[in-house]
Amino acid sequence: MSSKTISMIAYITIIGWLIAFFQSRNTRTPLVKFHLEQALGVFIFSFCWSVILRILFFVIPPLAPVGGILSFVPLVFIILGIINASKEQFTPLPIIGNLIADKIKL
């Protein structure tokens, strides 16, 4: 598979990330490495985000209708990541991309 394809697969669920990780372990290009790191960061963010939203809606139940909109934030990051990977760009994701680049190294 090409680096572009592997980079795009990394964003498609954690199983896609694992496939991309093991498929590229022998010949990991900078593009694949960058998008593996960004995708892993999105998955970690997604888990933390869902926990924060659940706690918030438990404490303040009237905010629950807004939760439907807020729960799509990780999906937006995934779509932006796939778009960047398809264009073979090294653009970090908005808001969390630079944090990910500093913390996660593969």
C-alpha cells in the first residue's frame, strides 16, 4: 500500500490505526508517522472528550441537548485528518494537533 493510503486508513477507527501501524512498521515514511501520531491523538482525545461530556451532562442535565452537537467534535477531527492525509499534507489538526505533536512520538 502507498503511504497516502496507509495514512488515510490510520484515521478509520482504532482497528484501522492498528492495521496502518503494523502495515508500515518496516518502511514507515514521515507522512505515515505524522498521521499515525495525529490519529492516535484523535482517538485518545475522543475517549477523554466522551468522559468529560458524560460527567458534564450528569452534573448539568439541561445541557444534554447540546451534547449531540458536541459529540461530533472528534468526527470532525477525523474527517480533517483524512483530508490532510489524502492531500499528503503535514498539517496538524486544529486545537489538538500541536499538543499531539509534542506528546506522542512513534
